[in-house]
Amino acid sequence: MTAVDPAGTAVPEPAPLPQDLIEKLVSLSKQRGFVFPSSEIYGGINALYDFGPLGTRLRRNIRNSWTRRMVDLRDDVELMETSIIMHPRVWEASGHVQNFTDPLVDCTGKCRRRWREDHLEEERRVRGKDPALRLCPECDGALTEARNFNLMFKTFAGPVEDSSTQVWLRPETAQGMFVDFTSVMNAVRTRLPFGIAQVGKSFRNEITTGNFIFRLREFEIMEMEFFTTPGTDMEWFEYWQREWRAWYVEDLGLRGERLRMYEHPADKRAHYSRGTFDVEYLFPFGWGELGGIAHRTDYDLKRHQEFSGRDLSYFDTVSNERYLPYVIEPTTSVDRSMIAVLVDAYDEEEVRGEKRVVLRLHPDIAPVQVAVLPLSKKPELSSKAREVEHALRREFATEYDETQSIGRRYRRQDEIGTPLAVTVDFDSLQDGAVTIRERDTMEQVRVPIDGLSAALREQLDVSRRRTATRAQGGGAG
């Protein structure tokens, strides 16, 4: 399949990434505090992870970046939060109870693993085995016949565990926005076209997991339902394809050459859909879906209107018509955006005969923007460096570090993606100046402390331009 640029023009397939890159990121993430296996001291639990101090910061910055572009800088989108547990009838109306299933097969051979039947060919291909054979990808054992497996997690709301109190953990955030459509419209007193956006946790009892945090059972979605007037829907469908891809490149700094828009063929998409595109990124394990843009027509509002008995239509005061809006649904994942950012930013190079690992993160999503490092642990230097770091906290995401040699501290900041490091040395006590070191070029410049904030802002702007050049295909810089 061919990658395309924002105009839909075919571009050359990018060079493959090293197959061991994910393993390197798993190790780096645990060592530096991005991601930990959940419940690790008890042996862990498959496809569930905890996010450490740096991972939490990175995820917060990804959310904030998305919210700012998709909500804060627009007049036509509002943000909301809906409940993880909803009335069971919601999932009957949406079709999740009946149709949200994957075909499950069991290995009857040595490994006894379970697989999604529709993933067998790819799983065997990844392992270098004949994908045409219907055998276990792990041990080549015989497989059972497929049976449907509902992916939703069940629980109970109330003291009695029976069918009357059974509820579901939501598998997506979308339905809450459909159910609350008229309430939001009335509250904000707006007109179509209009969007509702949400960031929140969802849960799916996935059969096949793996590739670090790419496929999880507990994950976080950033999603929008954009309600439009029928007749203008295809224009908005094309608009959100461009806008969604632009966010990955311009705001996260992902290289455009490693992104593509994959259009689902008509026979592979939902019966009610007028079109579905996936935004895919080329990972070491192949092309993987980051998010998507779906044209859902009026299906969801129509279903909830039917099942609830409530009128969810919209009255257009300009045309004097009442109708159910069509919906364009752009969706992306915090977790998959995070792993794509880490993969895209990871770099190794040789510096003075030693390997340097560096995360070339966009400065607006880096967990730490400015590290303040005293040259030594001498009390007078530590005190001055602390003073500098505290003064910078109000404007930048900062970190103070005085452990190990200055060279090792530089390397650690490179590994966690910190764009700038400020070094306080003994001369600083005399001349009132400090040294700024830039992550990507390792160039250093000395500036007065009085002008430090302005100098850092200027340096971060340079870093943003360098990241934009790389994302647009202009090299690592």
C-alpha cells in the first residue's frame, strides 16, 4: 500500500525502522520513568501499564496539544466529560451488545494461546511463517473453529450481582456525546456545524495484545463528534481528514513521510458509513492505526432516538427545517500517539567515540523543556541553581538534577527528550551568567541570568522550527 501526502499524492515508502526499536523503548521507558508494567511486583497483567512521572507529563502534553488545537482555538467545538459507566440500553442502541465482537480461536497444540482469527495471517507473517496456513502462529498447532467474543468488560452497579444490575465499562467515548447532544446544544446555545470533543478512558477485553502500549485493554481516547447539516457533510469529512493529519505533523512533530491515510473499502466499513479513513504510522512492526475519521451519517442519533423515545433532532432556524444531523467522527488515541512520538523521536548517534541516545521530541510536548544543572554539588552552586530553576518554573516545564557528572546528566536529559539544559558553574557566582546547551546540536551559549527566560524562549522557537523541518521531510537537523 502506498503512503500519501496531505494532498493525496503518492510518496515513496519510507525506510523501515530497526526491528529492535520497540525493545529499546521498553527498556528506556522503564529506566527513565515513562512506562511501567502494571502490578509488576505481582508478575504484571497483560496489556495493562502504569505511566511514570515522565510518561504522565508526556501524556498530559499530548492531551493539551490536541485540546488546544481541536477545541481552544476554535469557535465551533466544545469539550465535555461523560461517564465511563452508562445505562445498559446505550450499548444496545449503539449495537455494541450484539455486534462488538472479534472472532476468537484457540490453539490445541503446545502453546494453548488464543488468537483473533482475522489477525492470524499477519501474526504468522511477522513470525516468518506461511500466512496462508491456518495454524497457530506461535507453535503451528491446530486451531479450533472461530467463535464470537464480545470485547466489552462487564460489571455490576449495585449490591446484587444479577442481570438487572449488569452494566458495561465503555469501549469508546463516542456514545456519551451522542446521548448528550441536545443537552450540550441547548446549554451553549449554538448552531450547526458544531462539535463535541472528549478525552477519556475506554476499556476493551482484547484477545490479541502486544507491541508495548499499542494495543491495551485500558486506553485513553481523544475523540470528537462533529455534527453537520446533510449536504455539507462530505466537505467536513474531507476537512477533518486534513486537520487530523496536520495535528500529528505540526503539533506532535511526527514525520509526514511515516504517515498515511488508508481508506476502508466500501465492503469493509460499517453499513451506515459514507466513508472511513485510518491515519496510520509506520512502526517497526509495520503500519499501525493511530486514529481515524469516520462519516457516521445520522445512524447514532437515529438509534438513540429510537431506543430512548426522546427527540434528538435539530431545528434549523435559517432553513426552518427539523432533521437529524450527520456526524463526522475524528478519533485518536493518547497511548498510540505516545508510542508513535517515542518511535519517531528516538535516535542514536556517535559522539566522540560514544553512543548518544536522544529523543528529538517537539519542545511543546517534551516532559521537561528546561533542565537546570549545577556543575557540582557544592552548596553555593546548588543554592544558585535551585534559585534559577524555581524562577523558571512559572514559564517552563523544568527539572533540577545534581546527581552524577555533568556529562552523564546531559546524556540523561538527551534520553528523556529535554530540549535545553542550563548549567550553573562557579563563574555564574561572579558574572551572573549561565550556559544553555541545546539538545539536538549540543551547541552551547552563555547568557546573563537576567535575560535567561527570553533566551530560552528564543532557543525553544529554534527547536520548534527544527522539529517542523524534520516533520516536513527536511532531515533531522
